[in-house]
Amino acid sequence: QVELVESGGGVVQPGGSLRLTCVASGFNFSRELMRWYRQTPGTSREFVAAISYTGEDTGYLDSVKGRFTISRDNANNTLYLEMHSLKPEDTAVYYCMRPRLGHWGQGTQVTVAT
């Protein structure tokens, strides 16, 4: 059974930082591309970042480039999203996603506010 469990969300002031974690199980994590998405109420989920199975190749939404970093620990089946210089417009539920069969985690809320 595939499971993706996100954690690390919270409330942070503008300019602050958070690190999101996604622990994967039920598939060969080290051999698969992984992605982070985010969603705000009333909108579709938006691609945020992707990482190759080796971790050597990454891609980002333009608005988060230079502020967010996606990484992975294949030995521990864990995906990360380091977020810095957070802005109010980064407020969303963030989801870990396994593209191969379209599996999603339950999401973790990130709120950037004074």
C-alpha cells in the first residue's frame, strides 16, 4: 500500500522559513521522480518543484526559484522542501506527489502571515 505522509507545515511570518517533509512507503522510492504541489481554496493544485530519482535534477515554479529547494534522502524514503523568504502568497496546502501512478499525500498547511 502506497503512503505519502507530509509534515512540517505551520504558521510563519513573511520572510521566515519552513522545511516540509514527506515520508514515502509502499513503493521503490529511490527509483522514482517526485514532486511537490500546492493548493489554495478554490484553485487547482499548482506544481511547485520536482526532483529526479537520483536527486541530481530539479525543477521549480518560477515564483519559488531561489527561495525553495527540493531534495531527497533515498536511504530513508524521504522527500524535502526547504522554503525560505516566505511570502503571504506562498500560503497553501502543500502536497507530496508520486507522478508515476498519481499518488498524493494528505497535505500540510503552510500559512505566511504577520
